[in-house]
Amino acid sequence: MINCPHCGASNKDGSKFCGDCGQPLITRNGVTCPMCDNLNPPSVTACTNCGARLIPVGVTPSEEPLELLEVEEGAVVEGVEGEDTVAEPDDRGESESLEEFADVSEAEPEEAMPPWLEKLRELPSEEAASEEEATRLAPGELPDWLEVPPEFEEVLSEAGRAVEEEGVPRAEIPSWLEALRPAEEEGVAEPGELAGPPERTGLLKGIRGTLGIEPILAIPPRAASLPAFSAPPHAYEHAEVFDKVVREPARPSAEVVRPRSLETLVASTMRWIIYLIVATAVVVPILRGSNWAEANMPVTASTMAMYDAIEDLPADSVVLVSHDYDPGVAGEMIPQAKAVVGHLMRRQVRLINVSLTPEGARLSREVVDEVAEAHGYEYGDDYLSLGYVVGVEAGLRSIVEGFGGPGGTDFVDRIEDVALVVEFAGAPEYVRLWLEQVQAPYGVPMVAGVSATADPLARPYYRNQAQHQLLGLMTGLVGAAEYERRAGHPGLALASMDSQSMVHIAMVLLVLVGNLAYLGGRLRGK
Amino acid sequence: MSEVLTVWIAAILTLIVYSYLLADNPLYRLAEHLFVGSSVGYAAVVILHNILRPRLLEPLAQDAGVGWPYIIPLFLGLLLLTKARTTIAWLGNSSLAFLFGVGAALAIGGALLGSFLPQIQASWVSIWPATAGSVEAAVDNVCLAVGTIGTLAYFYFTMGSGRGARNALIRFWATVGKWVMLITFGAIFGNRIMGYVSLLIERAYFLLGDWLGLVG
């Protein structure tokens, strides 16, 4: 069954027109042209094969002026506007155009007339004429469906009087709707005119010229079918609200006069007060050279485990150190690298340095060279740098697989000979990358120093002590300070801890004060 | 002399970046563009000198008879350049397919071996003090188990919206998981603040020590 998209009536499969309203039926794949059986997309208004019109003539809201359309054989015919296809006595221009169109059609050779036009010729048969006569309405007579039921006549008459008393202007009816007026239509239409036979069934029963298939010549260039519109109730409510907001005139912005009180002065300068507090908390301990943390800072278990893993390395063993950070976290990572590389060099191990970031290669080179110079290490003999490793997983695998091969290093023959991997990671992805591509496949012991941001995502690997994923873990500048303290070589990280602690205390106090002020404001507001 | 000049340039650029605290200004934009531009330029130079020249061009130039296999990656790399023009971009598809194929194979294999299986195994913990080792370890393991189950339940989107005891149970664990994740995100945020403070301290040491010489 095919349901008519216009009236909803059910039609049997294969039908091209609705048996109830006469509209072309749109199947699942499109609309079939009744002239040539071509299957067209649902959105088109004319057949893409023969040009036959697929929408009713009467439903054309375009009010564009008539335009000239070219006929195939060079004849020029004045186009007919869709809403005016029903001829009117005073519409001389259109009548002339229709006559011209008829003349042109008659002037064509008989054999050139297409079959679908032949069918149109056969329409006004005697049987059809008798039916037309039976259904034709007298002048001023309304069809059954337009007649007012008796129970509403009184209500409508009262409403009409009320409207006249209030002086409500009459609505302007568009021309295409005016053309559908049955009374006027019946008053001017003569048998044999181009208005066409009246509708026999449906809501448009008795109205002429509203349906039917016409050639593309009769279609106004801008004719378009009116799409069906439906929306849920809440959409209408939203539309009403939106319409109300749009129509509401803009209110002039009121001048806000703010009193210059102490509270507003503090509010406007609060940002500077916070800057000043933080700057003081940072600078004062540095200038005073305080070293409270150097003597009192506790060392966490994860940092201690990292220290122990390096402390247990035998001399002349080879350690692979990866510096995977950039300048954005260099303030945390470089103190870590200095503390750990210094410890490694004191253990007399040989170092292979790599980096998975371009900036990390340069930053690590500066750190390692500085520490190596302090410990008497020689580049090439005691340590070397493989630089930036590109290619993420594949690049890392190629480096560790290339040990001992051409272009590799002679420090070790294979990755399994590396005693420890030390990873400095500015982001947790780098820790995961080394664990997944090196530690797990080759079973190389590994420790990591990570930025404070990366710690929560790297710590589960340290907690997995049963499988020795990370033997040790230190975090941020605090971890570097712990390592320096444990190693007994205080440096920049340990010296920074007093400033770090002061800033943290200041921030906690600021949060407390801010929340108390907010709470007080709310209480006063109540 | 060059070191002094470098320190002065670095100090001035540092102060320009901190001028953003006042308001967005042209000097800050200049420093920002300098940073981005120098980073990209440095990365290009590093790739040319550390990757392309020693690992591709030099082996080809030294002995083409031995190094001829390097023509394959060179050819695949050149095909990637066709991605700059849409009309011939399809030529680079084979190179991209090779890169993504190898990368995905290594990533999936590594994730299974290095993260997925070990972390599942690590979450299989004892919550009894006798077998966990101590009361503290048992409490720690309970938190781990509750957090894992709750987080998994939170992402069980296909269940929990209807009625019934099973849906109510999933909703309960999803709420637990939501709070566990909130605590985790809070910890990450707090650590990030700590990291930024560390960067501020490092810059303060640079300005007060290397630039002004107030700190030894």
C-alpha cells in the first residue's frame, strides 16, 4: 500500500495518482512520472525525463511577473503564472498568452504531438462532459464542504457583527487563493475554456483548474511545491517565546552608578593583591636564602625507591636515559634530571641519552654536559646522546632494536643489556610509551621522574609492584628536592622548596578567605 | 658577551610574557609568536640534522649499492608531500596507510602487554588485612577496588536508566565512580598548579640570580 503524502489515503501498490485527491503519489524511491513512467526524486517539480509537471498547477505561491519561455522550435510563448491559470475576464494579458500557447500547439505538425498530449485531447469526452455538468455549481452556490453547518450559523453571524463593530480590516487574500474561489470561478468560466474540468472528489470538489498534469511550458520558472510543515507542541511554544523576544523593543541600558566604597575598591584591586601575595611568597624566601626544607623535608617512598634502584646499579653498567619534556615543564624536569644524572655519574655508570621531543634533546644536552663536566665524564666514552627520536612507537622500537647494529652504539649489543631505563616525562603518554614498547616487551627495569601533572596517571604503574612496572617514581620539583635531600647533594630544587611551600600556604589562605567572604556576602544578602 | 646578551634577551622576554598579567598587549603577542616560530624552526632543523641527514641521506650517498633499500622510505616520504595539493593527495595514501598500520600494530600490542593486562592483574588485590599485609594496605586496596568498580560502572551507559534492583545497583556504583573521578581530576588540577608554581620559582631564580645577580 502507498499512502498519499497529501491526504493520507491508502492506494494500492503501483498507483501513480491518489485515488482520493488525485495528487501524484510519492513512492519510497521517488515520484513516478505519469507520462513516461520515469522515476524522479521526491524533491523535483517536473519530470527529469519528459518535463511533465509533477505538482498541482494551483499550488504556486510565486507572484513573480510573467517571463518569456522558449519553445523547442524557436517559437516564443509568454509564460503563465501559476496562480493565474484560472482565466479571469479582465486578465487580458494572460488570456492572450494562453491563446498564443494554444495557437502554437495547433500550429505544430500532427505527428510531432507526443502521446501524453494526445491523452489530454481525449479528456473532454461526452461522459466527462455530462459528469461536469452534474457537478457544476450555479453562480453563488458553494460546494457541500464549504457550507456552514446550521449549528454554527448563529455563532458565525455574531462573530461577524463583532468584527464589523470593532472595525477590523478585511484580510488580504492572495491572488492564488482568490483564483480558487468557487463562486467567482463558476461565474466566469465558459465551456471549452482552458480552465479544465472541475474536481470530482475530495476537498476541492467543484473547483476548476487546480489539479492535472501539464507540460513544462506551463510551469512558472519559480514554481515550487509547498512542503508539509509539522512541529511538536513545545516547538510552537519556543517559537512564541522567540517571537515575543524579537518583537519586544530594546530597552535602553540604565546607567549604573557604582558607589566608590572600600569594598568595590578592594574588588577592583583584588587581582593585584593576589599577584603581590604570590610574588612575595616566591621572592622573599629566595632573597633570604632560607633552607628550612633542606633539613626538614621528608622523602616519600616512591622517590626513595627510585634512589635505591639507581644506588643498586653496578659500576660500568649502561643506563638508558630519556628526556621527554619541553620548555613548558622544564622548571620541574631539569632539576630532576640534574639530580638523577648526577647520582648516576657518581655511580660510575655509562649513559645513553635520547629524547622523544625535539626540545627535550637540546635541554637534556645542556643538563648532561653541565653535570658531566662536573664529574669528569667524557662524551663518547662515558656518555653519549642519540638525540631526537622521531616516529613515536616505531621510532622507539627502531632505536632499541638498533643497539649493536650499524649506526647504533657500542655501549651495548642489545636492549636487554641495559641495566635500567630512566624516563623523565613531562606528560604521562611518554611513561606509557616506554612501558609498553620497552619495559614490557624486553623486561628492562625502569624508573621515572614525571611532572606534577603527569603523576596521577603514572602512579598506577608504580603501584604495580608485583610486576615491577616502575621501580621508582618521583614527581615534579618536590620529587627533585626529595631526591637531592636523599642523595645528600642539595641543589636548585631543594632551595626552591621554601618558596614552593610559602606559595602553597598563601594559596590555601586565599582560597579560605575568598570562600569566607563569599559566605559572608550570602549571609548578608539573606 | 654573548652569554650576557642571551641572559638579557631571555629576561626581557620573560618580563614581556608576564606583562600578560596586566592585559593582552602587542609585546606579549610578539613574544608568543617568537616562541612558536623558534620552536617550529628548531624542530625543522633537528629533524633535518638528526634524522634525515644521518639516517637517510648519508647512507644513500656513501654507498648506494648497500644503501639502496633507503630509497623505499625516501620514496614513501616524498609521496607524503603530495598531501599539500588536493588533486594529487591520493598519492600519499599508501604512505599514510603504512604509517598508521605500523603505528597501530605497535600501539595495540604494546598497550595489551604493557598497560591493559598488567593493570587488570594489579587491580586484583586482597582487601583482608591478613593477606594484604597490613590494615593500611587493606584499606588502600579497598579504595582501589571501589574506585575501579565505580569508574567502570559510570561508563556503563547502556544500563542504569530503568527501574529494578540491577539498574539501581549500577546507578549507585556510577555515583561512586563519578566522585572518584572528581577526586582524581582535582588531584590533577592541584598538581598542575604545583607545577606552575615551580615554573614561577624557576623564573624568579633566573631573574634574581642570572639577570640581576641578587642570588648567588
